[in-house]
Amino acid sequence: MTTTAPRVEAVDGPAPTGCPVHLDPADPAFAANPFPTYDVLRDRGAAAEVRLANGRTAWFVTGHAEARAALTDPRLSAAPPARERDPARAGLEDHMLNTDGARHARLRRLVARTFGPAAVEALRPRIEALADGLLDALTDAPQPVDLVSAYAFPLPVLVMCEVLGVPAQDRDRLRSWTYAVSAPKAAAGPDVVAAAWRSMHAYFGELIARKRSDPGDDLFSRLVHATDAEGALTDRELLSMAFLLLFAGYETTMNLLAGGTLTLLTSPAQRAALRTGALDWPSAVEELLRLVSPLEGATWRFATQDVTLGQVTVPAGASVLVSLAGANHDPAAYTCPEGFEPGRDGPRHLAFGHGVHVCVGARLARLEGEVALSRLLGRLPHLRLAADPAGLPWRPGLLVRGPRELPVRVDDPLGHVRAALAAREAAGLRR
């Protein structure tokens, strides 16, 4: 990981009134290594005021204990305040992560049924087959190869295509749309972002219509036709649910696979322990979720009244971002938080959030991480980086985090030597 520190206002001690930290989410240095920034914010108190590049201010929570408290505080609402927005964006963002109370409980109850233990475990053989197919192609590709494009991206997208019942050939369009809406506007451009919201709205509207008339054997078809005592999901609810399942289902897993592979390739002792069985994969994936923090921040919260966190009062009406990555790297919660130490002591990580809005697809993400990473290193024992990790580009923004590219080589660097020795031995035996 790069050690270049992003540009932040370096003021020690509690934040002076009216003196927020300046933070640009599109800054490549921040994207590559946000943790020095989170250290600065954490030192300022339970919540620290930040001025973003767009001129708006927000309050960041970066401590582990404070993050848990904020994510369960009913005064910090997940429902955004009413404002003028593009209709397509408004429809897709009206999902259960942006709702509170009874409506949130109803939406979560309906979708949770489709992600129960049996339903997720039933996907294991298909995930294994998809991973093996991608690895077959990866070994035949010209070297070096970008592991993000060749493996970390397509695998979770293919899995979500199975879950949503969408054609696999649409995956590149889906990727470009979700990339656009998750990046800072300065990185993508407002016209590109608006077009992406409209394209996804139209796409998922057509998908829902197909599932109503011709349901398939996929989890989304079950959601389209699901009912409970309060009735079925509306078209608007299904639209936003499709977007949420796609975005949360592949974006975070893609970043886990890419960031996790980078960590494993730079951690030879842990790789060896995984290879010999001294370290089990579930423990490794759990620590990678903490260390990599593929979901950098929870969805925005909004103070419905003055909220006191520690010694800091967040004013009513303020926007609050709980930094899951910052909390997962809090030295008050974890010894040597930048280290990769599976089985470490400390509280449960917050990679999937906390409270009533904790990720409903966490079980599927864990399964994908375990299958994908174990098969990757098992099938490709000579996998190695083909670029300086300090120079890798990272996704900009405050919501998701991971390398944009991860050049690797899968061939055996001493293969020609081994082949020559084998040929000489075979020749000797023939004589």
C-alpha cells in the first residue's frame, strides 16, 4: 500500500469552531491511502467537521466505538432530507438503506428471505464453477493481466447476474453505470452521472417487467413475486432493490477480492500458512474484510436533532458519514491496525456496517471471498504482482474502496529452468 499521505489540514487537538478539515474524495492520494486522514479526524474527537471539495460540510465519525454508537442512534436518520433530484436517481436511491422504521423493516424482511443460509449455500457450486472458468481464461491470457478486469470484477458480477437473473453480456454496461454513480462528480462529470442513473432506471424497469411475465429460477424473480401480510413490493421498491442488490452485491465484493489479493500477494507468511492449512480461509477472509474495508463508508446519516457524540455536538440538520474504514483501522480497537493478522483480538469489524442496516448480503460476500481467493491462490501458486503496489490507482470517493487495477503475472518465473531440468532428467533416463 502506498504511504503517500493525502492533503489534509493538519491541526492537532480538538477541532476549533469553524475550522473544518478540508478533504477531496477525488484526490488520488486520499483514495490510495485515506488512513492518515482518518487518524487526523479521529484525533479531533468522536466526530469531526469536514469541508468537502464541493464546498459542503459534513461530520465524520472514524472511531470504532463511536461508529457503532452512531450507526444505532435513532437521531441519525438514514432517510435523506427531501430535495430536488433527478427522478431516475430518486427512484433508484429510495432503497432500504435510505429508509428508517417500519418501512425499512418491511423491505428488509422481504429481501432477507432470499439471502438465508440455505439459499446462499446453494450458490456455492455455481460460484466455484464461475471462478474456475475465469481462472482458466486468466491462465491463457497474455501476461501481465489486470486481475480486477479478469477476475475480481467479473466473478461477483456473474454471481449477481445469477441472483438477479440478468444476461451476463450486460455486465460491462452495469459496471460503467455503477462506477459513474459511485465516483465523485469531479471524477465522472455530472452529465455522465445523470446518464448512468437514467440508464439503470430504464434497464431495471425492463427487468422487472420480464420477471413479472416470465419469472426464472433466480432470487430476484422470487422478490418480484414475494408477498407478506403487507402485500408485495411495488415497482418503485423493486427498482431500488435491484439497484441496491447489484451495487452492494458486486461493488463491495469486487473490492474485497482485489484488495484482498493485493494483501495476500504482499504477505508471504500468511500465504504460506494458508497453503499448508495452518491458517483457515474463513479467518483470513474475516481479517481481510477489516483490513481492506471494501465498503469505505456507511450510507449518509442526517441529524434530526442535536446529537452529542463523546465531547462533540453534531448540530441538527448536519450530514454525518460513519467511516467504516476509519473504524476498522482505529488503534484504540485494534493493535497494529495496518497489519494483516487473521485471528487477531479485538471487536468485530464493521465492514458490513452495524445495527438494523447491517448488510443483508454479508453471508454471500463471505462465501464469494472464501471461494474466489482460495481458488485463485490454489490454482495459481506462482501468482505475483507485476507492478509496484505503491503506484496502483485506487477508486476515488467515500463509499467504496479498492484498486482500480491490479497487474499480475500467473506464469512460473523459473518455469524455463524447471523445464530444462526435467528434460535433462528425462534424457538421462532414456539413456
